[in-house]
Amino acid sequence: MPKVLISDKMDPNAAAIFRARGVEVDEITGQTPEELMAIIGEYDGLAIRSSTKVTKAILEHATNLKVIGRAGIGVDNVDIPAASAKGVVVMNTPFGNSITTAEHAIALMFALARQLPEADASTQAGKWEKNRFMGVELTSKTLGLIGAGNIGSIVADRALGLKMKVIAYDPFLTPERALEMGVEKVTLDDLLARADFITLHTPLTDQTRNILSAENLAKTKKGVRIINCARGGLIDEAALKAGLDSGHIAGAALDVFQTEPAKESPLFGTPGFVSTPHLGASTTEAQVNVALQVAEQMADFLVTGGITNALNVPSLSAEEAPKLKPYMALAEKLGSLVGQLAHGALSGISVEVEGAAAQLNQKPITSAVLAGMMRVHSDIVNMVNAPFLAKERGLDVREIRHDREGDYHTMVRVTVKTEGGDKSVAGTLFGDAAPRLVELFGIKVEADLVGHMLYVVNEDAPGFIGRLGTLLGTQGVNIGTFHLGRRSAGGEAIVLLSVDEAVTPALITNVRTLPGVKTVMALAF
């Protein structure tokens, strides 16, 4: 009989589900890392919330562990690479908190509109300052959603019920899905200029970090009110403070902070500022939902082998897995590449296979592409839920299978439709195992997609490679591999090089100063 340890406080119904499904369960909470190490070897599954830290050291003692289930979205407290190396499946429950978080955003919007915290404190202090608190109506105001996924769409629905006009910025939101939601799809600059209220519902990635920077906050409408129940780090908190002090921003409500627990902040005490201690998921219903979901998912895996909402493995049968594994690694890298390079709103994506790849189950390959692409913008995406998230955003996903034989014995091609036209990348497997890029936006280029990389588009001219190498040398940047491609002599050329450390913004700025450079970007795989 499988055995599971629940190491964080969880709704008691979770244990009941395990037992009903034939899984033995122990509930032992509040352990030190050393105490957990001493007993973890007994268990096939570990169910956690946010308190238990599943480190590499703990995993080394987990000799029988097969699955870790996180009741909630974030898995920052799990060393996923170490778990993957041990063959341990890591699951979460990405949608159990959605309604609760959306409602908290709406609650904070009301709090800002009517100055409820300040009015409450004043009234309880015996002041009765009726004329001091002049609020604004939500009716007819424009709400700007940054992120229109699962939680954002619920906020949009509630806001429309309040007779607000809703506009949304989301690279994956299609016009058709926007119409279905009853919102207007806009650019980020348009949203900043028009919104009376802005609420964020996007994860923290390199693309979204400081999305409300000082520069973008300056573009907002005077009197704007801003709500963040998503992730700390999406807003430049110093710039937000400056905007509140100047009066340009009428109010701001944060449930999340760049540093948590946020026991001190320059924002505290600022007029117009409301804060809560990361309460987005803190309702009785949400806590029950995620506990029940994680128990059901873990029990299903341990009893039947079913995999749901896994962050480090796809849903595969035992027979398919060995054949598909290298193709899925290739597909995920190609998806990540187009996700990092294709700017603007995406309306569709096609995944084409030919040669040996055309003889395989294409669904996992497509899921891997979507996971790689969408993970650039989201921290809850995996190969299991990527197709659902793509469908939720109205992304048109097409699978194409070619029986023809091409230049390579096997090939996967990914094409995304963007506002700037179609962008296509293609890759193959060397030795049936090693993923290799062979074409990038119509240019033939062979490259390994590994680690930290620098992508440069330049005019093909003598001396450029020497100047680039010299610049990198003076910056102390060590080059691992160097790959070149061009459309034609004297035309547009591409440089893809791997470096030993992450590419810094300063390095990108310096490379842009080289003559003939058109585009410079940092990539990570």
C-alpha cells in the first residue's frame, strides 16, 4: 500500500481522500529539516503547502519518494531539478485559488475607490470626517487587466457585472477570446493611457518583471488606481511610492511585495496606499479546494499512474516515453526560443513534424512546444496544462504531419503568427538524441540551445565578428559556442553564442552600439 506524508497543515478531508483511495497517510506537521530527513525515506508521497522546504538534502534521504504534491500554485519551496534527477514527480494545483484571488482583487478595488481602510481608522478614532473621504464610483470606469488568463478572466467577468469597461493586455489573448470575454484587447501603452484602475494578473518572469516600471507608471492616466494580487516584483515599488506622493497615482493596493514577509516598506503610511499580507488565496473555500485537489492528484498517480498538473514530467504511457523523450526536449527548446524571440501578440501556432517524428504521437510534442513557449510568460505552465492554457486564451494551435522526407531524417518546425507576421524555427535530433536548431526565422543556422545565450541580428559585413568578440572579451564574457547564419552575402545575419554566465542588460546595451547591429537579446534554456 502506498504511503503519503502530509507535512504542512491541510484540510482534514485531504487525508480522508487518500485513505478512501487505498493510500496510507500520516499527518506530521511543523517538523525541522532534520526531523523530516529522518522519516522521509518511509514515504512514497509528500503533500505540502508553503512551509515545508523540499531541498536537495531532503530529497537525498527520500529513497522511496515518487511524488511531491503542492497544495497551491507556487513551488518555490521545492527543488524541482533535484526532484527530477531523483525521478520524483512534482505536482501543484494551479487553479484552486483562482476565484479567491480574483475576489480579493475586486475587494481591494472597492477599498481604493471608497478609501475604506482610512475611513474605518478615522471613524473608529472618533473623528467622523465625512467630508474628508470623497470616493469614486466603479460604474463606467475603465479597468485595465494586465494578464487575461484564468484569474484575469474571472476579474473581468466580475468587473463587467459592476458595469465597468474592461480592457486587457495579454500577449496570448486572441481577438476571438477577448470578444468572448467581453473585453477589449489593447497594447500595454494603450492600457496605461486609458485605465482608471489597473489590476495585475500575470506571473513574475523576465518579461513581466517591473512591467509597471517608473517609465510605464509615468504613462498612466492621472488619478489611476493600481491593484496587485499576483506577484511581488511586477511593480517598481519606489516609483509607485513617488507616484502616490506626487498625486499622479490616486491609490494603490498591494497584496504581494517584492520582499516578503514585508514587515517594513517605504509605502507603509503613504496616503492612498492599502496593503494586505498575501491574502489572495486565504479563504476557507480555497484552502479546502487545493487540499482536496492535491490529494486526488497524488492518489491517482500512486494508485493508477495517472499524472495531472505535473511540473516536471508530461502525461505519457510507459511505451511511448522512451521514444518521445528526446523529441519533447527538442520541442520544448523550440517553443522556448519562439516564446523569447517572437514579440507582440500571438494569435496562432503550428507544430509540423516530418521524417521519423511523423511516425510518433504528436500530442506530447505539441504540448512540449506550448509549455516551452508559454513558460516564458508564466510560472504555472507544464506539458500537461499548456494545451488547456493555450485554449483558454483562444490561441489557435495546429498540428501538421508530413510524410515527406526532407533534408534531415527527422524535423520539428514551430511557426507562430504574430502582429509582425509569421515567425518560424526548426530543429532536428543528432544521433536520435541531441536537440539541434537548424533554422531560425528563415535563416539556416545550426546551434545547440543550452544555458545562457546571446542572440544578435546584424548586417553581414566584414569585421563584425571580430568587433563582437573583442567587445565580449573586454567585458569579461567567456564564449562557449559560436553559431552563425545569414540569408545572403551582405544581407541579414544571425549570431547565436552561448556564454558562461547570464547576459546582463549592460552587455546588451554595449552590443547594440556596434555598427550594423539590428537586434540584441538574451536567451536562456
